[in-house]
Amino acid sequence: MNQTYKPNENSRKPNKPNKGPKFNVSWIYMVVLAFLLIAYFANDKTSFVMPKQDFAYSDFQQMVTDGQVDKIVVMSDKTLQITLNDSSAVTLLGEDVAKAGKRQIEVLAPSVEEVSKFLTEKQFKGKVEYKETSNYGYLFLVNVLPFMLFLFFIFYINRRMVGGGDGGGIFGVGKSKAKLFDKENAEDKVTFKDVAGLQGAKEEVEEIVSFLKNPNKYTVLGGKIPKGALLVGPPGTGKTLLAKAVAGEADVPFFSMSGSDFVEMFVGVGASRVRDLFRQAKEKAPCIVFIDEIDAVGRARGKSLVTGGNDERESTLNQLLTEMDGFGSNSGVIILAATNRAEILDKALLRAGRFDRQIHVELPDITERQDIFKVHTKKLKMDDTVDLEFLAKQTPGFSGADIANVCNEAALIAARNDRPAIGKKDFMDAVDRIVGGLERKTKIITAEEKRGIAFHEAGHATISWFLQYANPLVKVTIVPRGEALGAAWYLPEERQLTNREHILDEMCATLGGRAAEELFLNQTSTGALNDLERVTKRAYSMVAFFGMSGKLPNMSYYDSTGQSDYNFSKPYSEKTAEIIDEEVQAIIAKEFARAKQILAEHADGHHQLAQLLIDREVIYADDLVKIFGERPWKSRQDEIIEANEQNVSEEQV
């Protein structure tokens, strides 16, 4: 069924008053043409005062001889402007022309000297004047037009160079590029109702909103509102959206720009733009200034190995530090900034008095994901099979942006398949598409390769089913997707702390594919590359970072400041490096042996699972329940849902 999109009537924006006509380049051409026409008609006096009749120089000589001329004006271009007496005008030009006062004619002479000699010989008694010809068109082309073309060139360059039509240009290169959103020109006003989840972050920024609405509540007691708040979190978690919601709730002007907007090829431009930004902000106070991706300009000074251009960035940061510490706490200008790399920011930027607070915007948990799904599915046409709680369970680790992408992808998949509404299967296909990539059913795979892939994926599924802390299985497929020949989807446990047993169980389940190949097929393949990479990194993290090693207990060589990126040597000796390598090898070998032991104990179930994969290509958790029975351990997500339901019931009571 074809759907016709109709815009929401309530979303139509009111017509804004016209502030005047916008400039058009064609106006310049019209002005130049007008000047040329004026110059032409100003120079062509015959079109206004001279009749159209043609007279030769011999006629002029005869007129002078017969005494028919009263006045002669000799121009430097050999043109003779002749004024006839009244009787001659009637005879030569006609009675109608003479009565109209038209007694002037023009004659082209051979030369000025010839005319002067002729008049002297004839002893002409009338009035004779000699004048220079004024060619206004020529003067305009020589003197005025080049100047106008130069101005037009400057204007064109100013529009096309730095900043273009957004207020930049070579004369405005130091101006701020911040976009202003206020009551008059806010296109899409965002409030906290439009931001799902982020309950903890909302509570912290609500104080900023309260201050902007009622500052006397805080100042009367001597309190000072924080000058700045830094939103820190992974990409796509809604940092920019939360900042817009703060401006929408407070109903104040909102300046928005990116940290990269301060950076320019010209020296000193960044600092100039910082000064101009804060000047505009103080004029609009109370207001909010939001700098997105502030790490582009706020990176710690003196840690970069590159010199030269780095000085411009540091001067911009110095100006930003000065401006943030230059206005009073109660001036009504609050700075919000967002970054996902807070560890590389300069310490002077994070000190008290500049960014007083760091608001952490984390990935949403299962209940917050359900709320985010509610927001993004409001405008979608869905059937009764869609369960938002189920979708929230199937998307662990997804950010708000990822969930929005899932909803949009589900709508596209449903439309592609000509469905009247979006169903549960469309959402699941969208999740698979985003996580694993596009299915490649046309990829040619031999029967032997298909059997090897099935045994490999069945190994992962079998071991994860019998390990308490391994992620529970959701779906296994041997259909090529993206760059992978097979894939398994699990529900990661959303833990706040990870124990040693959690890591070891996950490593054992990850090694299940290679263990199944070696145990049942007596072979090893390159398909386990990603598994081995993940296991190796996790093992090194256990030993070198988390101190979970018998030979190196309670030792961590992790540097949270990020300074280790610029070191050319390891923070430990070669002997310690050998111990780390030995411990990593021992951990991986032990977990690989455990994986083979579990597979040997459940070989029959593994083979049934592998054959089911070969026959159907896709299996789900329900198939594992039929083969192995229910898992004896409850999922942590189920515990979270039960706890939330219990809290809601207690609040209702």
C-alpha cells in the first residue's frame, strides 16, 4: 500500500516578517548597463536637439556664403554644430521644425583648420566657438568601469573565500561562525521531553536551566552557578541533543559551533573568533554557548610532537582559557561543551572556574533504550508484533543514534518488501544489518566450507550455553554477512564491574570455534582470526592492566592520562615483558583446553546443532533449549527488568 507523506500541520513554521530584499549579483550588471546608457545618451546630443536631416560640408559652405548661418560651434572631433537663422530654418528644415524652435544641424568637416580658413576667407560675421568634444562613454569605460570591476572582484572573492556566505570572507575571517538559536529564529525547539533516557545527566543540567530561569534564587544566598559544564560520553549518546534541550527548556539564546570552527589557515584567526564569540554571548546574556567536539581546540598543550601549525591551536586555546575566566559567574553566560575524549583535554580547561562540572553521558541501559525506542517509533507505522521491551533486550550497547538508525533501517526494509506496516522481523533484520552488515546470499561457498563454518559457529554457541558468565546466545547464522562467513549474536551482560571469572568464561566461549574445528574436524582455518585477536587483547589486558595474573598480581601498566602515546619505550623491563607473554600464553592455553573439554562432553548436542545450521542456515536460542535444555542461570537483563518493575510497584503503593 502506497503511503503519501503529509507534513505535520502543527510543525509548520509561522511566516517571518520580510526584513528586506536580498542582494543579487545581477544588480551589478543592471547598474553598469544603466551607466552606459546614460553616458551614451548624454554624449549623443543629436538625439535630443538635432534634427535627423543629413547635410554635407559643401552645403555648409553654401549656407555661409548665402548668409543663412547665425552661429557655428566647432568641436574638436570635426563636428560643426550650426544654428540657422529663422528664414533659413523654414526653408531648409521645414515650417513645422522651425516653429518648434529646432534651428540646429550638424555637419562633419574635413578638419578644424579647413573650417577656420574657410570662415576667415568668407569673413563670417556670426558667432564662432571652438569646444573640446566630451565623450562620456569613453571616459566611463576608461576611468569608472575598471574601478567598478575591481570592486566587483573584491566582493566576489569575499563571498567565495573563507566562510562564503555565512558571515565569513576575507574581511570577516576573524568573526565567529557560531549559529544563534533564539525565540525568533529557532527552527526546531528541543526540550527534555525529546531526550529519552539520560536521567542522571538531565538532573545535573536541570540546575543550569533553573539558574537561567530564576538566577535570583541562587545569587540571593551568595551561591554561584558553574561557569561551564563538560558533557563527556561515547559517540551517539545524545550530548549535543542534551545541550539543545537545555537551551530549549531555559528559553534563552543558544550559540552553537564546533571546535574545528576555530581552526583556520590564517594565523591568529582562532583567537579572534573566540573573542568575537564571547563578545556576542555577553550582548545576548543570559545565554548558552555550546562548543561541540571541544577536543579539536582544547587538546593538552605541549604533548604533540608536531610543531609549527600547533602554535596556532595553542594560541586559540589560550584565548579560550582567558575568555572563560574573564567574565563574572553571574553574568548569565554559561559554557557547555561536548567531547568523547576528555582524557586528552588540557588540565587548565578542566579546572574549577572554567569547566566546573563533568557530566557523564553514558550508553543507555535496557530501560533507557526502551524509552528511546518509544521516542523514535512515534512516527512509524508498526503492527502488533513489535515489542519495544524485546527490542531493548536485543540492542545491548546501542547508543541513542544507533537506535534511531535501527528504526529508520526497519522502515526501509519494510518498504522494500512492500509491507503495509513495520513488523518485528523488520526490526530484527535492521539490527542484523547494522551489527553484521548486509547479507551476501550470492557468495559461493563449497559444501566442505559450509560444514566447517557450521562446526565453528556451533562451537561458540555450545560453550556459551554451558558457561555461567558467558553472554547468552540470541541467534547463529552461517549466511555470509559483511566480511564474515558466519556470525553469532549474543546478549552482553550490562555489568558495572567485570570479574576474572567473567573474562575467562568469555574467552573460553570465544575460543569455542577454533576448538571445535581442531577437535571434530582435525583442522584449523583462518576463520578464527577475529576470535584469536579478541582473546589475545583480553588476555594482555588481564595481565598488564587489571592485575589478574599469578606472577604479576596487583600490577597495572595502564596510563589513563594518555601520555603513554608519546613514549618510545614500554613502562616495564624486558624481563617483565617476558613474564607478561608467558602469563598470556598460559591463560589462553588453559581456556582453550577447557573449551575442548566442554565440547567433548557435549559432542552429540554440538553435532545436532551443526547439522541444524547446515540445513536451516539460521538458528535461535529456542533451538538450543530443545537440544541442551534451559540454562540454569538467570540473565542479568531479566534481573534489571524485575528490579525496575518492583521499584515502580513500590512507588505506586
